[in-house]
Amino acid sequence: MATVKRKQLDRRWLFLFLFVGVALPLIFVIGLPIETSENARMVYDLVETTPPGSKVILSFDYDPGSKPELHPMATAVMKHCFDRDIKVIVTALWPMGVQMAEEIFSDIHDEYPNVKYGRDYVNLGFKAGGIVTIQSMGKQFREVFPEDMNGTSIDELPIMDGMKNFDNLSFVCSFSAGDPGIKQWVQVTHDKFNRPVTGGVTGVSAPAILPYVNAQQQLIGLLAGLKAAAEYELLSKSPGTATSGMDAQSIAHLIIIIFIVIGNINFWRDKKAEKRGE
Amino acid sequence: MKRKIPLIITFVVGVVLIFAEFIPHKPFGLISGELEKWYLIIAGFAIILGQLNLFKVNLFKIRYKQKNWQYFILTLVSFSIMVLCGIFWGTQNNPGVFGNGVAIVTAMGDKPFDYLFLNVYQHLSATMFSLLAFFIASAAYRAFIARTTESNLLLAAAILVMLGNTSMGSILTGWLPESLKFLHLPRISEFIMKYPNTAGQRAIMIGAGLGIIGSSLRIILGIERSYLGGK
């Protein structure tokens, strides 16, 4: 293979363009169109078809690092659950996940004054152990989480009445930034206990999780990155930070593509020059 | 003996758990349930052990003035402040040893731990993650060059997925008639992710799965002993 020494464009130009390209659309919202994908619709339909009064687990398996991508989708799903009178049980396989869930609940609580802690929503907190924790929850839920995050016994919380194992759940939804996360929920909750699992992941980890969205329905849909969060906001008719963030992401992608094209033009120009012996 | 006992424990626990997977009845089901509880307790202690180790390692680096030792002071100070704030005044709904620190909450608006978490940690963490975007962009600019057939394929797939995953894809090909909708960029992107990507990922997953089975058997049978430490 011919080795061509290219004159590289200073990458600081790329950084500058990217910074401006991300910052401006966040300040001046353009409102670019958003199209819904099949995976986002599957997640939406799962929540939409869950009967009111059902119990679901929302697992917050991320930390502030992935907050810009995962927080908007978690907010949209939690709001959708409250709209449908679905009872939300929050758990976290990541220590910071507890605060992420609390932040969402306190942010949206004013919109849902009828949602009462302990009756319609509970935060059980973080539990170390990853896949083994999920496995134990499936067998003996009350032993794994005898108290909520505030130290209140789950026997005193009406939402936990009759909650023994995964049979008492309609589905599990994991917002996952890595390991432990959605993969472990699929491997145990669906594969072992045969309960529906859905969720959302960061854009970079989506390719590794997408194979679980298959004919066996190991995963029912998947919200992949900010785009899917915006799609979910669109479907549930509650535009939020993902919708406005999509403008910035679209422009950023376009800038990267333009720079890739520039890089290729430089490469071919230099290659031609080398062939000519310049 | 020091090495034999852990090897025996590993073998017995490993074999029992494998049996419990296929025979979830007494006594295997009960034993595996009990072992799961033990694991959860150990995992809890592992967090404390991790914190102590972090403290020890950083202290060691400062003591022997290793390269950039000044940064490790910052780590230890930050770590200690967060731990002490949590112990003294607790978190949002949980009181600490000094109660809820009403006077501090009035002044700061939050408990010290929550204040630092919300106003310092969250933003620093998000900044670190956001910086990746700049490096990924730079890496994409340098790496996606049409040199060979393989790199051409990679380049084309990357551009199609990037466009399809944004609003740009919808704008560029949204006008296509129904008969040509299969050329719509979001659809092409969805196709690439659903078929070629899934096929490749499954191959990786099967390979990794077989690898995990192999190394687990090596550990259970005592062939692989590196987890015991030493040579």
C-alpha cells in the first residue's frame, strides 16, 4: 500500500467548529424534524399497552457522565408511566443511579401532584452485585430490598404489597450506561424469569445491545442515544431536552461528515501529487 | 494448604452453581440462593475495600512523591470532603451524625454532600464525557479515509448511520416517493444496524461466550490460578 504523507488540517479547527455547531443550536433552537424508529415505537407501545395499576421496575444504571443522553429518555418514560397510572419501582445497579432517579422525580413531581411516594412510586436505592442482585430479586425480592432508600421498611409501602418476585411485574426498563446494566437485566429477567425487558442505552453502546432486540423478544425495543429519547418525547407528546438537543447533535454530525470529506479530498489530492512525482 | 483450600472452595461452589442452574430443586436451589446472599454481602464489603484501597494507593504515591503526585493530593482531599460531608450531615433524606445541618442547608440550599454532588461532581463528570465528542470527531476525521475496499465500506456505513441517526437524514431523503422509500437514510441506517451490525455483534458475543465458558472451567478445575495471586 502506498504511504502518503498528508498535510493534516489542524484539529483545533475541528474542535472550534464542533463547539460552535453544538452551542448555537442549543441557544437558538432550530426545530429540525424528528422521525420515529421502530425500536422507539416498540418501547412506547409496551408502556402504552401496560394496564393501569401495574408495577414496573425502572432501573437507573448510569451516572452523571451519561446524564445528557440517558436522563431525557428516563424522564420521558417515567412521565409516560405516571400518565398511564403505572406504579414505578426504582432500583439502581450503579451507585449514582439513585440520585439520577430522585432528580427526575423531584423535577416532574409538580406535573403529577396525584403521584404519591410509597403508593405510586418508590426508590429502593442502589444494591451492589450486578447480575447476582437481579437473580436474587427474581427469587426473593423482599430479601434483596427490605427497605427503600430512606430506610423505610417495604412492608409499610403500599406499592410493595404482594411484591414477591418478578412475576408481580409487568416489565423492567433499564437505562444503562454500561456494565452492570441492560444486558444483565435481559440475561436474567427475560432469559431466566421470562419477564419483558426494555430500556435505553447511550448511542455508543447501542450496536452491542441491538442484537437482543430479536424474534425471541429478549428486549422489547431499545432507546438508543439522544435521538431515541427525542423520538420517545415525540411519541409521548412531551417535548423535553432531547428534542432541543437533537438540533445540536444533527449539526455536530454534519460537521464531522464535512470534515471527513475534507480529509478524504486531502488524501486523494496528495496521492495524486505523489503519483505525479511532485 | 494456603492455596489448596481456596481451590477446593472454588471447585465446590462452581460445581454446585452449575448443577443448580440445571436442577433448581433441593438442595441445589437452596444452596445457590444462600450463595447469592453471600455474594451480595461480599459485594457490599468490596465497595468499602475499594475505597480503602483508593486511599492507600494515593497515599503511597504522595508519600514516595511519584510522578504528578500533587494531583493525588487533590483526589484524596476531594474524596475525604465527600465522605466527611456524607457522614456528618447525611444526604437528601438521611440524617448524618450531626443531624440534618439545618443552618448549613439554609445557607447553601442543600446539604453539603448533595450540594457538592449536584454542583460539582455532576458537571465535572458530564464535562469529561462531553470531551469524548471532540476526540471522537478528531479520530473520525483522521481514520475514515477511503484507502482500501474495507475502509471504503467502513466509511460509507459510518456516514450513512451518522446521517440516518440525525434529523439531517430525514431532511435529505424525506422527499423520496413511497416506491423509493427504501433509500430513505433513516431506513438505510436502521437496516445497517439491524442486519450487518447485529450479525457481527452476535459473532463477537458467541466467541466471547465460549471464551467465558472456557476460562470459567479453567478456574473451577484449578488450571487457572492467577486469581489467587503470586505466580
